[in-house]
Amino acid sequence: MGRTSNAKEKLLEAALDLIWERSYGVVTIDAICEKAGVKKGSFYYFFESKSALAVAALEADWNECGKQKWDTLFSASVAPLDRIRDFFKHVYDSQAELQKEHGQVLGCPCFSVGSETSTQDETIRLKVQEILQRQIRYFESAIRDAQAGGSVPPGDAAAKAKCLFALFEGSLGQARIQNDLEFLRILPESALGMLGAAAAHTSS
Amino acid sequence: MGRTSNAKEKLLEAALDLIWERSYGVVTIDAICEKAGVKKGSFYYFFESKSALAVAALEADWNECGKQKWDTLFSASVAPLDRIRDFFKHVYDSQAELQKEHGQVLGCPCFSVGSETSTQDETIRLKVQEILQRQIRYFESAIRDAQAGGSVPPGDAAAKAKCLFALFEGSLGQARIQNDLEFLRILPESALGMLGAAAAHTSS
DNA sequence: ACGATTGTTTACTATTTAGTAAACTACAAG
DNA sequence: CTTGTAGTTTACTAAATAGTAAACAATCGT
């Protein structure tokens, strides 16, 4: 009942785009409103602050894009090491796309925002932590499956997953700073090498 | 000739401290001046912008702290794999110190600032790129020495160094976001594991 | 079609911030 | 001890920004 609107969704998308391309700190509420084509009064009707918007934007992005992607790429119907390889290939491809569009490798918005705001904004920090933790679990599960199948040596899968994730996010960060996809191109083989993967040539 | 001053140095130090603890975007020139105990007029006497100060601060930090540390830890008089292990242990220790002081793991200022500003400020991006490149060379050289001594399998040392560096910076980023040293604690062994290091037990 | 409700717009205030100009001060060298 | 130079301080402007209040507009359910 009452008036209908997609302003909230437009704000969520505009915010994520701007923050991803620039940074959390440098993006103003006015800029988000302008990009979304929404007046500031409406912004404050839906969100109480930039921080609250960012939290909502990160969560919305996971729910509407991220989750499906990870579910597909880490499908149990794919061999465990192929999941990891395919995932990193996908990362390379999407970052290449972004570089074409924006003239810049953009990296991972979640990690970037998290690193930028973690000492300043606890609600963002917690949301980022939550989303990153979800992602690490996909790695962990694939590693465990690989261990069960003998393609990765045994040992603490949770630790290996954290490690792999650090390699992943570190590579994305480097790629952003250097604006160079090279760090991501070598990621599939580096990742499998890091896991001590046996016979790392299923599909190629 | 003329009046003497250490205001410039005080500004450089205050800037790095604030940016490290918070972020580049959120730190204002006024805040830097206040922390340094220097008036804004003096700031603009020495620097033309926050960006210029940040570039100078990163370079000064490398010249006055960073370089000596890396030179010592990567001394050729230490076995190559021990250099890497000792370096990561040192990283853990210093981040633990920072956490005690600030209540927060702070990670690497250079990488954080780089990731935050790379799409916005080319001069900072280039300076960060330069400093990170210097650091990667220490890894590369240690890896090459390890390969020559047979403690790391042969293969593109530059690529391995990049990879190791991504693992390193990714771990620091995670540690900052989660405010958890665990990511750094496992780094020495993870790093050697990643390199496929043989007999990874020289000192412990 | 009407009224409660949901969302929009405008116009505003108060604050923070970058940046400047010019008077002022300390000091080193001659 | 005096003079030029290097550095400092103050007080200011202009712009950007967050946040608010209240009038206004659309539309859903009845």
C-alpha cells in the first residue's frame, strides 16, 4: 500500500559501483544519490548513513550475484581441484572485463572496503568479515573433498583455505594497485601449487 | 640560513601514523597538523597537498625504517629459507605489538593506501608500486638463492616471489579486517609450504 | 473515488574542510 | 648586531558535505 519505488535498489547498486571503483572514504552521499538518480531526501528515507548503505549494499550484492556464482563454480558435480581452478579463471575473466570497462583492475570490493574501514566502522567490518568467511568456506569444502580424493595431501583444511584465500585476495589487491592482470593470470596454477596438488592437469 | 625546524619530519610521521591507523581518505589535513603539533600554514609551506605528503611519508618510512629492516632480515649471511621464515616471524611480532598499542592489527600501510587510492591518485599509486616492487625483490633474491642451494624446486623465481608476496599482503589484509593475528601466525609455515620447500626445519 | 500510507522533492542549516595571504618570528652568517 | 632568509601563525574565504523538515505526489486497498 502506498507509493512504489526502486530507489532503494538503485542506491544499493550505485553505492557499490562507486565504492568499488573509487573507495569508501572518497565517495560522498551526494555522489551516490546523483549516480542513482535519487534525491538526498530519499536517501535518508531508506538509509540512516553511508555506513548503513554500504553494509546493505555488500549484503545485497552477495545475495543477488555473489552466492549464485560461488554455488555454480564450487558445485559438487565438478572435481574439487577443478572447482578451484575454474573459480580463479573466472576471477581473471571478470577482472579483465572490469579493466576494459573502467580502464582499471578493480579487485574485490568487499576486501577493499573491509581493509579501508576496519579500524573505523565496526558494522562494516563485521559484515565484511561475515561475507569473507562465507567465501572461505567454499575453499575449505573443496580442499576437504580434494583431500578425500587424494588430490591434495592431508592436513588442516581450514588453515589451508585461509591461506589460499589470503593468496587470492593478495593477488587481487596487487592487481588493483599495479593495474595489471598478470597477478591473476598465474593464480590458478599458483593456487594448486600451494595446495601441493597432485597431478594438477584435469582440464586446462 | 634562516629559521630551523623539524615540522616537516613531524608531519611525515604524523601522516603515516594516522593513515596507517585509519585510512588515507578519512584523515584530514587538519587532523595531521594537529597530531604533528604544526599549524596548517606550515603544512602548506612544506607540502602542496595531502597526496604529496602521503607520497613523501611512504618514501621517508622506507628510507628511515623499512630498508634497514629488510636488509637485515634478508641478509645473505642467513640461509635463504631462514630469511623468509625470520621475516614472517618478525611481521607477526611487529603486528602483535601494534595490536597491543592500538587495539587493532594494522597491516601494511603501503598496501592499504595503495589499494585505497590506486584508482584515484596516480602519484600515490606509482610510489606504492615502487616500494612494493623493492620488497618483492628481496623475496625473489631469497628464492633464487634457495633454488641454487636445492631447498626450493627450480622454476620462475620472479613469479614465485610475486605469489609469495600476494600471500603475505593478503594475510596482512585479512589480519587487519578480522583483527586477528592467526593469519600471520601460520604465515611462516604456509610460505615455505607454498614454495615447496624441502626440509623446512633449519631453526624453529 | 477517497484516504491512509509510502515515497519524493525542495530548500534549508550547520559544520567541516581545503586552501590562501600577509603579518610575524627566530636564527645563521657576515 | 644587523640583515636576509627560512619557517610560523593567524585569520580568513569559498566550497563541499551531512543531515533535516515539511510540503508534495503517487498509488494501493477499500
